[in-house]
Amino acid sequence: MKAVDTGILIALIDDEPDVLDAIRMMLETLGYDVLTALSEEEAVRKLSGNDQSPQLIISDYRLQGGARGTDAIKAVQAAVG
């Protein structure tokens, strides 16, 4: 059963596809729109072509290549304003 669409966009960043997919499904079941990305760069690229900015950004702390989730969140915030 899917909840009523909230119209809220959540950006979700995780370098593990299975984790990303599981969290996406849970959030969509709760009625959120979810944009998923495996990296900071992918999130920024996807959001740059999106009319809607995320109201919430969730990121894994440790991403591939030594990247940190906190830096990914800052990059997304800078890119979307």
C-alpha cells in the first residue's frame, strides 16, 4: 500500500546499490519522491536537470574513493541553491 504522494523530494546518495534501492523503496512507500545517486557527482548531475530541489538530502557517510557524505551533501546544496 502506497501512502498519499507528499510532493516532497528526497535526494538519496549511497555507493551500495542494494542499500540505495532498499531505502528508496521504503521512502517511496511513505509517499516521498526519491532521487537516487551512487555518488556526489551523479546527484549533482541529476539535480541540475530537475525542476524541483530536494527538501532533504540523505547520504551514506563513507562513499567510494574516500569521499564523505557530508561533502556530498554540501556539494548538492551548493548546486541547487
